[in-house]
Amino acid sequence: MKFELEDEYIELFKLLKITGIAESGAQAKMLIEEGHVIRNGEVEMRKRAKIISGEKIEVGDEKIEVESVSK
């Protein structure tokens, strides 16, 4: 799935919540803590990691491509 980034960045746990991968912020944080989130091919353990345009996030079979909104 593609996610259009409206700001400079989005915190990782918020991205998981907004895209529906996690039902809540707490669930998103748990997924990250347990090592289920892959950022650009590597496990990301920081809940508030700043995700910017061009990054790829994977959680299980779900893949998110982060893109900037064209202005």
C-alpha cells in the first residue's frame, strides 16, 4: 500500500495506526517492541522513528511505501 506523507515525517507508531495495520497506538507500539516491524530491510525498534518519503515499512505481509504528497 502507498501512504502519502503530508508533513516532513511521521512517527512509526502513528503510521501503523493510520494505515490500519495496528488497531491502536498501543498495539502499534507492541508490534515495534516485539521486533515485527522492518524499515528499509532492517528491524526497527524505535516507536517514534521519523519515517520520511521514500522509506518502505513491512509488518508481516503488509508493506507500506511512504511517498510525499505532490504539491
